[in-house]
Amino acid sequence: DGGITQSPKYLFRKEGQNVTLSCEQNLNHDAMYWYRQDPGQGLRLIYYSQIVNDFQKGDIAEGYSVSREKKESFPLTVTSAQKNPTAFYLCASSIRPGVYPEAFFGQGTRLTVV
Amino acid sequence: SQELEQSPQSLIVQEGKNLTINCTSSKTLYGLYWYKQKYGEGLIFLMMLQKGGEEKSHEKITAKLDEKKQQSSLHITASQPSHAGIYLCGAELIQGAQKLVFGQGTRLTINP
């Protein structure tokens, strides 16, 4: 079955460490997105990618980095520069940029800094 | 301040009752999307509205976009426990933009 998979579901990180969240899709979608969700707030866009080897900053890119070396993969690295990384992270993909009705979301990764 | 305001932020209703969730913007909404999220999980697409005055229904859920395209409402008729979750509206505030702005969500609880 086609879908989008995020791993791990839960992640704990010590302060000062970088950590990478995985996002893989087998839907042959061109566009992929990373969002952050905090309690009482909606989703905020971190980075998005329209095609392989290309990505753009979203609204809250500081302290994060991404890569898009393969169409099916869009990993997110939370660096030590991110001052408040504890949050729920969601990855999404769509067949082409801006086509949100066809956007599929992963199940999310909950990151906790300890 | 939030570009998309949802109200209420939290809603508790008795099973079988009707309810409405609102999503308001100070800017024109070029595309308005409703999603449902179960706590700690991903989002499930419900409906998309684009034209002023447009109304769409799916089972017992109806969404409307007002004529001025600055407010949308989501109405659930005869609520069921399966309707419980977080409802999020997302919108394109710039025509042709390749990203959505989301409201803060409405947490819906259905009491038996």
C-alpha cells in the first residue's frame, strides 16, 4: 500500500545534540513538507521541497536543516541551534506543489528534549 | 497573532447534538481546507472550498465558505463518538502560494 512513513514515533534528545527525523513516501509525489505542531497552535511550516535536490525555507526554518537527495525521502535534522525543539513533527507529501487536497500526512514524530 | 483564527478552541458536546466550528481570516481565503487529526497522529483531509458561497458535505459534516471568502464554518449534525478529535483549517492566503497557513485547531470531545 502506498503511503508516507515517519520514524521514529517518539524520540528523545539530550540538549546540544542534533537529531534526524525520517520521512519516506512511496506515492511518487514530487512535493514534500515538514511541519511543527505545538499545543494550542496549528501547524507551522519548517521546510518544503518541490523537486529532488531543491528545497525552500518555510516560516520557522531556523535551527533546522533538510535534504532531498531522493524523491521518496525528505529527512529533517533538528540541530542544537533550535532553541525549543520539543514538539510534534509532521511530514506531508503531495503529487505536486500546492495540491493540498491530495496531500498525505505521516503519523508524526514526537520529539522531546531531556 | 494568528492569521487564521479558529473558534472555539475546545468544544464538548453530547452525542447526538449538532455543533459548528469557525475559521476566520482578515485576508481573502484563496483555498480553504478542513482536516481532522486524532491526538498524536497525522491529518486526514476532509474538504476543500474555493469559491465564495461554496458548500460541501460529506456524511454528517458540512463545510461552507462565506461570500466574502474570509470565513468558513464546519458543521456536524447528530455528532457521534467517531467525530471526536482536533479539527484544523488550513488556507492559502496568497493566491498561488505553495504553502498553507493553519489555524490553531479545535479540540472536539463527544460525551456519550
